[in-house]
Amino acid sequence: MLEVNRSTYYKNKNTKPSLREQQNLALSKTIEDIFHENKGRYGSIRITKCLAKTGVRISQKRVLKLMRGMGLRCIHRKKYRPQSSKYKPPEGKENLLMQNFTANRPNEKWLTDITYIDTQKNGWTYLALVIDLFSRMIVGYAYKLNMDSTLVVEAVNTAIMRRGTPNELIIHTDLGSQYTSDDFEKLFVGIPIRHSYSKKACPYDNSPMESFNATLKKEEVYTTIYADYDTARLKLFEYIEGYYNRNRLHSSLNYETPHDFESYYYDT
């Protein structure tokens, strides 16, 4: 009825999957598990690195091919590319970093910024973050219903409490009113912290912080509907402390997590 030869039917019926096909089947299951464990945030490059950490060494092209076969597409975000600005900072508001985002040790350079989080019940809420440029670890943050100076003061105070009083630290901010307020400036009186400022209308002076904000939005905020402030607070804690700092592989750290990257530094 199907016009298939008897010999063809039995040949296909008795043919076993090749070793390559069996390997691909097992790999596909592992790749799918890693993909879903990370909530679709990992693409072929990071999944390849995850496999390598478990002793499975295959090419990124093979992982990509298997992902395409399963219809797995990771969350994409636009790459943040630093640029220069013609604006000069106001008098007394010096830019100490000048877009030099390298650090040789923890607590050498911190960046901080505020981002907006939308909730159904409470509307806009506000998250202030502090990131260490050495390991890209979020070392402090504060989440509140209002965006005032207490928000950024709490974020930096949290970082100082967790890391101790840093020696010769530069902390970089934009020129927002929260970061130029008297309350914020008082934080640095009597301790060896220098305040650096982005140039006016130049987010590229704070690009690693802006890059994290974009990652947070794409991987967590834009994929979740927050019923209210308390729900968002818990989810943000899970992402920052439970996922980003300890489990997310970072490309600028040779695909190590921020936590492991710092641990290697102190161990050596």
C-alpha cells in the first residue's frame, strides 16, 4: 500500500541508532536540563562551558545544532558598547575612572546605580545596586517603594557592612540627585573612599553597571509579572543572591561565576 520494498522495511526496522546518534540523544537531554535549570538564560556558549565543567568536552557548534533541533532559544539582550562623551563633569565632580573598568583586586572599584521595577499593585519600585568591578559581584543593594537618598545610602552601607571598610576604594555614580545629595556624600567622611562621577548624559561612563541592569531586566524582570512589592523583593533576592552571584557564568570572568572568581583570588 505504501509502495515500500520488503527489504527496505526490514533494513530500517533492524537498524540500531549509531554511536553518534546515541551520544546526541544523551547530550540533548543534558543540554535541555541545563537550559531549563537556568530558565532559558543560557545560550550555546554558556551551555558548552557548563558541559566542560562536568568533563563533557564538545564543540559549541554541536551544542548549537542540538539546541536548534530541540527548538531551544535563549533570552537575548543587546550588547552594551561603551562610547565617549563630549560633556565635562561639573566642577568638583571628577570622573576618576575615565571608562577604565579593570580592577586588580576586590574592593578597588565599585559602581552603583538605580533601576526601575514595575509591579501590578504598587506601580514603580526602585532598586539600587552596587557592583564590584573585579568580580562583577553585586556586593550591596537596596529595594524600596521610593527613590530618594536613603535608597542609595542603604545600598552602599550594605556593601560596606558585607565587605568591611575598603582601603583606597573608588565608588562611581552618575550625577543623579540621590548621588549628589549631602546624605550620600556624608558616607565617605573619614574613610578612604573617593567618589567618582559620570559625565553628564553619558551612561557609557558606567557601562558595566548599565550592562548588569540590562541583564537583570532581560533575564528576570521582563520574564516575570510581579504582583506587588513583596513578591518582587523575593524574586530579586533569588536572582541576585541565589543565581547571579553564585551560579551565573560571566563571560568577562572567563565563564566563572562572580563568587568562584573571588574565591580563586583569595585561595591563591
